[in-house]
Amino acid sequence: MKTSRMKESRYSVLVGLLAAGLLAGTAQGAPAIPAGSALPVPLAVAPDRLVQIAPLASPSVPETGIPTSQAHIEAKPLPAGIPLPQARQAQSTAKTATAAMPVIARGAAITPLCTVLDINTEYTLSSTVAGGSYCYGFEITQRSKTQAFLIGQDSSTNFSLTLIRHELDDSLTVIGTTDQPGNADEILLALTQPGLYYWLMTANASDGSAFGFGALVNTNIDANELNDTMALATPVTDHTPAAGSMDSAQDVDYFKFTAQYGQDVIFELGDTYGSSEWTLEYYNGSSWIPLSLNNYYYASGLAAPSTVYVRVAPNPSATVNPAHTYQLLMGSRVSTSGNATVNPGVGNGTIVRINTNPYLTTQTADELDWRIVLYDTTQHPVPNAEADFRWLLNNDTAWHVSSGLTNSSGVASGVVHLGTCTGIYNTDQTSPSGQEWLTFFDAGRWDIIVPLSDDAGVGGANYPFVTLGHICSQTLIH
């Protein structure tokens, strides 16, 4: 069984473990850019830089241990609507603190070093002394986002706050430390896996008056967490949508894409629910620019390399629904294309090409193999970008579409089967070999479009499509 002296020794070890915590602030939004059309809207240059914030000071732990018995602690539930930034939410539940609460997931080998308290409860600590350190624990039973806070200090009180994880091997890991000037609130945000955690509160100054502390735990989090600051922004793979959700009205998700070659960067936030549950903002290097949902934008004029940041937050006018997910697309802007080919597939067999007016440039009995290469604004291949091969035959009123995503070399390709047909047109003509053939066929056209790009693909203002002939049957007359 661990003795009090053993506990004091363990806490003296914490002196060497304490590390500064850092939560970067964010600028306020700037006036909104008008909503774009179906094509991207250009934005201002976003330099690859962040505002640097000096590390926070680390508190020390006195060799005399943690005098928790000398302090007075009270608990109360966290009500909704208390204006503590990034620290409180309406989902908190009413609980009463006890001195020996059971810990579920810490493992039989771990004995708590401090009294274990409830989560989602604000505790009041009083009768503290300057230079004293005070420790309490809390249990996390599933992956969650935790905001540990220390608030409500009077002008003569100045505490630092350290969040510590008690590992299964009985070692201690410092998650973060915050020591704001004077009596400012201390808030630590962390992604917490199941286990035992401690608040370690150290008094730089204290007159014994009461202040509050606690841990707000949210389990309604997506796979991208923790990404609530620019420093923790989730990297986005080129043209691979990132899905996310809002776990609370205070949640904010940061994402980034690195333009390795200084290429234009495109981004869009999709809202399939039509209720405008989220907001999207773009960082232009000095401020956050609000953007419209379901519109594509791009940043240009970037240095090589540059990192572009965006953030998603709940719309304050809508109800937060953690079950609803958004889709964020970021990646290199497709500017040009090349090496586009559309040829009859190897399974077509032999056909005799026909002459018509207008001439049918592409002719096949069934199969078509298509291919195109997509490039960004610096002429580097774009991976994971979509290209759509489209075709119409006869009196079709809607395009048939074969879609493909580019590989690492920027190549998108596909195979199309037109199927069987009887042919609404026919022609009787002599081939170059002198044979006369009766051919029944369908006629139409094809193109290749690249979503979000008006310059790449096949087809355009001058040559909007390529003519297509589907050879249904050919009979040798003589």
C-alpha cells in the first residue's frame, strides 16, 4: 500500500515533468466575400505563417507534497450558458462530489494519488495558501475532448493549472500546463483517451478565497479531433474530402493544406442538410474571412511552399447536431489537362469506319477507353481529382457519365460499354478495299469535364464536343 511519504516523493518527480501549455488565439472574421458561382472564387494570398506566442511559465511543486487536506472543496453542477470561453457547455450534469469515487478504467494496478472527483462538475476550492499545490483526479471512460479549467480567482489569487495523465504502467505524463498572468482563467484543451487524469493547481499567490475548477468532457467528437486551434489543424490530403462534426456550440475545427509548389488551392464546405448548420472561414494571413457554404473558392499567388488554413464552426443561428457531418474539400486547383485520348477498346473486334456528314470522329462497336492527365497551376500532376467522361447518343436528353479519380501521376481513366443497339441511321458505302458494306449506327457526341475547372478537359467554347458513332451492325453486300 502506498504511504503518504511515497505520494510526496512521486509529486516531487513532477517538477521535472511540467511543460508549458499553449492555446493559440484566433482573429475575428472580416467582411464576407460574395457567394461564388459554379466556378471557384479567387481569394487573397495566404502567407505560410502563424502568430507565435511565447511559452507559458511552468509552476513548481514544493517538496512538502500536496496539502489537499488543508483546503476546502465544494461541488456544484455546471449550468448552461456560463460565458467561459471554450470551457463549458449545456450538456453538463448535476453531480455531488465524494472523497472516494470509484475509478472504472484505470486498471487494478493503479492507485489514485489524489482524491478522484466527477467530470462535468464545477468544484470550488478555498482555504489555499501561497506556494501550495493541490491535486485532484478525474476518470475518462471513453475517447473524448476534455477542457480542464480553473476560473473565478479574485485579484489576490494567481494559480497555474497542469493536466497530468496517470499511465497504466504507473508513470505520469504531463498533458499541458497553463499559467496566465494574474487572476486570468486557466483553460487546457486535450484529447483524452480512457484513463485517470489529475488537475495539479499551484498557487503563485493566494489569499485563501474560493475559485472554481473542473473538467468538461465531451464524447461527441469526430476522428479529426483534437483540431481546435491553428497549431492543431488537421492536414487534408489533396482532393480527399475530410468529414467532421460539431460536438458543441463552442467547437471549432481547423484544417490545413500545404501547397508544396505554390499552386492555387481550392476549398469548399458541403452542406447536404440545407440548414446552414456550419460556418466556413479562410485565413488570409491576418484575419479570418467568412465564406459561403456549397461554393468553391481558391487561394492564388502563393509562395512555394505555402500552407492554407480554413476553419469550420457551428452556425450560432442553428441547432448543434453532433450526428450531422460536413464534407470539406481542399486541394490543388486543376488548371490544365493533357494527353486526352478516347479510343475503341480491345474488345470491339474489327469495324469498318464509315463516312458521314458530319463526320463521326470516334467510332466503336461497344467499348471505349478514355484517359486524361490533370495539372495544377504550376504544371504538376494533381492526385485524387475527378474527371468525368460524358456522352450522348441519338435523342438522349441527359448525359451518360463515367467518372474517374486521378492517380499520383495525375491520370484519370475509365472504360465505357455502350451496349447493344439496332441503329436509327444507316449508310451503304464502299470501303477502301472495294467491299460494299451496309452499316446501321447511332450518332452522338462526347466530352470530358473537370469539376471546378473551366480550362481543363475536352470541349469548350470553340470545340464544345467530339462526334461519336456507335456501330450497331455491319453487313457485307458484295
